[in-house]
Amino acid sequence: MLQKIFRILANISYWRIKPLRFNLRLDIDNEASLNLNQSSHLPCPLYVSKGAILQVGENFRIAKDGIITVRDVGSKITINDHVSIGANCSLAVSSGFHLNIGKGTSIHSNAIFSGAINIGEDCLFGPSVTLLSTTHNIDGRQKIRELDAIYYKEHGHSKNGPIEIGDDCWLGVNSVILPGVKLGKGCVVGANSVVTKNFPDYSIVGGVPAKLLKKRI
């Protein structure tokens, strides 16, 4: 039934609805693609633009003050089965990038995930974790805004380095993952760390910038 309702809404050029039961707000373009499992609970605002895709698996849960934004043609957010997301979290993707969250992953409060991100299965994210795949262009003497505009004109999107988080990773409170970082399977990131480079499977890392502290195995 829920899937049928969303299919109807997806055919309307602009719709904003706020039922008492779900407190759900939708801004969905008529050419957006929605695939939302009826066992999932989405009480938060959804913004899905023309040509964008939002796909949600079974038993997904997100707090009512979260927000999911999918902008631009070809952009996609995929949330697999049994994912849970806490209070005041933001998932956002644009410029044709894909944000994927693997099965069984749980995300605590105040997380910000933005850009081309692939998260594996059964990961744990502490409060206030930030993953950003896009960054400003600083290669030149012009103002940063001007450099960003030049880069966007040449490439059609902001400067981007996809982020990959392997299965069974645990990212501690306030940790930050910067563009282009790849963490292997089973990695642990200490609280307040800023990860600027890749680490292999089962690494335990921490610090600013994060360094290898030891291996789990």
C-alpha cells in the first residue's frame, strides 16, 4: 500500500503533504524515481528532484528530524535492508553521484553524509560523524569561489573524491572522513579523528590527521 501511495505522488510535479500520523513532507518531481519498501519508516522530509532516484530496502528506520535529499539527473541514494539512522542526520547527493548504505548499518545522531559514498554492511557510526566526498578547488590564485566555478564549468560537478567504507567498520564520535578516502573491511576510527588517507582491512586509526595505531588482527 505504501509503495502504491508513493508511486501516485511521484507522478505529481510538486507535492507537499503532512499527515498527522507520519509527519512526512515530500518534495518530489514528477520524473523522480522512488522505490520504498512498505516495511520501512520514513517520518522525515524527502527531497527528490527530476531524474533522481531514492531506493529504500526493508525495515529502514530514520528519526523524524532527519533529512534525505537527492538532487540532479542520475543522482541516487540506495539504503539497503535493516539500516537505522538516528536524530538530526542528513543524507544528500547531487551531480549524478551515488550514496549507498549497506545492509544492517546503524548511524547515530547528527551525522552528515554528502556526495559519492559507498558504505559496506554492518557498519557502526557514532554521533556526529561526517563523510564528505566533495571539496573546494584551491588550485590557483583566484578566489576559491571563482576556482570552484571554473572547475564546475569544466567537469559539470564540484571537485569530488569518492569515499568507500568497508563492511564491519566502526567510526567513533565526531570522526571526519575526507574526500577520496578508502577504509578496508573491519576498520575502527577513533573519536575526533580526521581521516585523510586510505587504510587497509582491520586497521585501528586515530588522530588528526589519523594514523595507524594497531591492527585488529
